[in-house]
Amino acid sequence: MIIFLSIMTSFSLFAVIYHHVLYPMLLSWYAKRHPQRTISPTPRNFAQNSQDCILPTITIIIPAYNEARWIAEKIRNISYLDYPTDKLKVIIACDGCSDDTVEIANNTIQEALCSDTHIEILSQHKNQGKVAILNQFIPQYDSDIIALSDVSALISYDALLIAAKHFENSQIGVVNATYRLLTPSSFGERQYWDYQTKIKQQEATFGNSLGAHGAFYLFRSALFVPLDKDTINDDFILPMSIVEQGYHAIYDPTICAVELDYVDRRDDFSRRLRISAGNFQQLIRLFSLFNPKYKGTAFTFLSGKGLRITMPYFMLMAYIGSWLLINSPFFLFTFICQTIGYVVGILGVILPRVCSHKIFQIVAYLITGHTANFIGGINYLFRKLMGLLNRVHQ
């Protein structure tokens, strides 16, 4: 029994260290030796030129639900994008808004700077949810490229030109942007997203960029696969379904989407609970990506997303196992190290003003994320189990 417990605890400790330390180090080492090819599109300077005729047609679909705060800024931002107006169409799908989103949007598109851009405001009477909006609107447009974007995210002016240059490669199916926060809720959140940006860029050098961010990404319209109605993380499952078809998803750090909305700590935890449930769902639905035929993508999907889902369980097993084996000097050392880490994280959560040092904030954000990951995953499995039992009883 002691031998089995030692093996399980050691394996769990290795999984925790590998996911948080060794995997990022391996990605960094590999990325330095296999840098991504930079893209430099021909500058347009907002003027027509001879290259416009070869650019792909693009439709930007922007789902909107009660976005009165940001909708005007979003429309102005889209109107500033440097792309031929006859090749660009913008659809703002208002999903049963109960505020002034539709009215503000209609007024904004009348402004002089927005008048040259083809913008349609489509208002649904009943709120259906983002997935239903995507399934309904994406197949309606025959543009070469579909771009999806959140209302609260502003896009860099040359984003479409850079993406179009990538799509000249017929094997590119998805182009992802870099996600930035204008106002992070904490230092820990800022560090987390900086870390995620670096990881995503490095993972792309192994094979494909994993998932996307709803703030802004683009894909070939012909490759769209309708999403299941209960899809949670649509911005992961949609692009990865294109990777499953044999196309590449790339990550371009020069395409930027800046998040304007501010999320406080309580809302952030709720958001992370939902994302964590979605992570569990996508692990099940995209299980085929673990197939070795996907090469580097299979490796990064397992080391990144796969281990992220199971990490709370490995962390619990490592801590409890170290405590049970505390008579061993090695496991005593690991128990002390883990205890210090958890204490630092908990203090950063409950006393953020007192424990404001960046170490406290980073560890606190990390611990909070794994807690949300654990609860979100359990909730998803419980709901699936209850749904299955209900169908059996019916």
C-alpha cells in the first residue's frame, strides 16, 4: 500500500511540476528554435490599390446582447479597419436585447466615419444565446472568410489585411488574434493573460494554435461545422473542429484585440466556472485530437488543455499523498512546499490589500483558477449524469 501511494503521489507531483514548469520551458526552448514566419501585408494606407482585387471577402459577425455600453465604440472601431469596403460586410446580431443596444447601433452607423462601411443591424426579438446566433447567421453569408468578434473588444486597424495574407496559404483554416486586457482586475490577472499569450504563441509552433478567443478570430466560411446547442466554449470547439478537418490554426501576435470590459473578482470567478465546465466538455468532444496523427497538436492538447482539466485532482492527490507519507524526508519537503504555496494563495485571495505583493497575487489567481476548474468540472459532470438519469427514467 505504501509503495502504491508513493508511486501515485510521485506521479501527481510530476504532473503538477510538468504542467506548470517543465511544459512551458519545453515550449519556450522549441519556439526559440522554430520561430514563426512573420507576415507583412502590402500597406494600403486606407487607399485603393491594385492588390485590393485579390483580397478575400470578409464578413464580420458580432453577436450582441445588452451591449449599450460598448456598441458605439465597437462600430466606430470596425469602421476604422483598413480593408476595401466592397470586400467587407459587418453583421451586428442583436440577440433579444432589452436595453438600448439596437437604438445606439442604428444611430452610430449614421455617423460620417461609419457611413462607408457596410454594417447591418439585425435584431432578434427573443434571446437565443450565442451558439444559436452563430449557427443561424454564419451559413447565411458566402464570404470567403468569416470573422467573429465580441462587442467589448477593439481590433487593430490592419488586422484584416494581416489575416488575408495568412489565408493566401490554402492550408490555413483559422487565424487567431492576441487578446489583451485594457484594465485587468488584478496584477495576477494581467500576469496570467501575459503568460497565456506567450503559451498560445509557443504552442502554435508545435502544430496549431489551440482554440481561439471570442474577442476576435477568423476562419474559412466553407469549413464551418454547426455547433451543438449546449456548446459552452464555442470559441474553442469551432476552430478546433476545423483543425480536425486537417487545416491549420495559426496565432499572430501582430493582430490585437483589446478587451474594454472590466470584470470584478466575483464575476471573474463565475466566468471561470463556466469556462472550466466548457473545458471539460471540449475535452470529451474533441477527444480525437489526442490521436498521434495530429502530431504536435496532440502533444500540446494533452500537455496544455488535457492536464489543465485534471490538474486540480493531481494537486489534491499530491498534497494528501505527501501528508500521508510525511515520515519520508522527500515527501515532508514536498508537503511543506505545497503548504506554503497554498497559504500564500489563500492569503492573496482573502487579504488582497494586505498581501498585495505580486507573488501573492499571481499565486492567488492561479489557485482560484484551479478551484474554479475543479468546481466547474464537477458541476458539468453532475449535470450530465442527472440528464442521463432523467432520460433513463423517462
